[in-house]
Amino acid sequence: MRHSRHHWTGLMVELAAFSLLVTSVALLWKDNLLLFIIALLECLIALALWHTRFDLTFFLVISVLGSLAEAVFVHFGVWVYANPSFLGVPLWFPLAFGTTGLIGARLAQTLTGLWDRASSPPSSR
């Protein structure tokens, strides 16, 4: 039971972190500097919660690759940002994208743990 409670708590924290980040971007996208500061704080909190070598690597890879892809997409006119800062991408984008990737990775791990627990025989719980 305790193991399951841990997963449910993790799920709630991960969903709350995702919701906070999405809400921040939706409400603050017009002010790049303010959103950068808020996204940085949210990123630092996420990295304080989840800071294994995998977490840090995942965050960095997603931040860099996501930002590079966005810059290419913007350059070729796939889409545009309403308030770009550098290479057609907002200043806050790498932090928000990397943090979302980190939350997504953690969410996938938590859901996998819950599914494994739900599919295991009652005697092994």
C-alpha cells in the first residue's frame, strides 16, 4: 500500500508541476523576461525534486534539441512565435520545453509504476 501511495503522490506532484508551467506560459507569454524568470524558478524547483543523472541529462537534451528544432521550424516558416527573443524563439522556451520534458519523463515513470502495480498479482503487492 505504501508503495502505491508514493506513486499516487508522485503523480499529483507531476501533474501540478505541469499545470503550473502550462498556466505560466499561457498567462505570461507576452512578457518574455517575466516568463523567463518564472520558468527558471519552476525549472529549479523541478530539478530540486528530480535530480538524478537521468533527470539532468533528459532536461538538457530536451532543452537543447527542442530549442534547435524550434529555431529550424521558425526559420523555414513552419510557424512563428508572437513574441520571439532569439532565432525566432522566446527566451523562456528552452527552460519551459526542458522542464516539460523532465515532467513528462517522470510522469511516464510514475504511470508505469502504477500500471505495474495494478497488473501484478495481489500476493506480490
